[in-house]
Amino acid sequence: MPLTRDTRRAYEIGDINDLSVAAGVQIFEGSAVGIVAANGLARPLAAGDRFVGFADRSVDNRIGAAAAA
């Protein structure tokens, strides 16, 4: 179930990546993030996506173009 608000998580030391976000998407802090196979852009994890981790901050690209956020 996708998050509907920011949710803080405890993180351990590891890699932090900046990912390009799909158009029309809002990712909340703490939500699971996936990469869409067709275009390589990040979105909240959905069936068929490659899991890449948890969001360390929220991103709102609901009115932006693909990779704008």
C-alpha cells in the first residue's frame, strides 16, 4: 500500500542516489521506491518495478515533466 504522507524511517549507512522521477508522481519520505522498467524513472514501488530503496525525502512531480524532479 503506498504512503499518503511522509513517514520517517531509521536509516543505516549506505548508498544514497538521486533518481529522476516519473511525470505525475509524488513520492513521500519513507516510501518504497521502484524504477519503471520501460523508462528508468523512479516512482512509488509498484508491481513489476525494480526496488531501489526508500525515499529519504519527499518529491512532488505531479505537475512536472518526466525527470523534472
